[in-house]
Amino acid sequence: MLFPGGVRGWDWRDSGTDHRTGIQPSAVREVLEHGARIVILSSGVLGALNVAPETLELLAEKGVAVEVLRTPAAIERYNTLAATEPVGALIHSTC
């Protein structure tokens, strides 16, 4: 989990996230609390991790831009944006 001014390990089980149900709204709340105005969500190396529709709705309601990308592209995009934008990311390193 990456956010403006910090980073911490992301245990997706804490938010009820799994491949089938996808990244849950509670998984992105901490990133938002740290001021992210753009959120990068990694779907894994093979694109196996889904994003729950409710998560996308939450981000849209808050006016936060979101990009869902496979892990290598998500890392590259985060690194590009982090130099100039308040960006957060949830990176799934497998699947």
C-alpha cells in the first residue's frame, strides 16, 4: 500500500479482498485518508485480482481518479505520477 507520504504492507485479507470479490472499498479508505487524489489498483501480474464495483463507486463519489492495471504497468504508472501528484496504490504482487 502506497500513499502520499508513506507506505505499509497491504494484507488484503484485512479488508475482505480476494480474487473473486475483488478489491473492497475498505482497502482503499486508508489510501484516501492520506490524501490520494489518484489511486492505482493492481490486478496482479496476470490480471487475476478483480475490483469490486462498490470500490469504483466509492472512488467516483469522492472524485478520485482510478486506474486498474496489471502489476508491472501499475508500478510504472505509480512511479511516474508520484513525482508530481498525490497518488496512492494497492499493489498485488502475484497472480
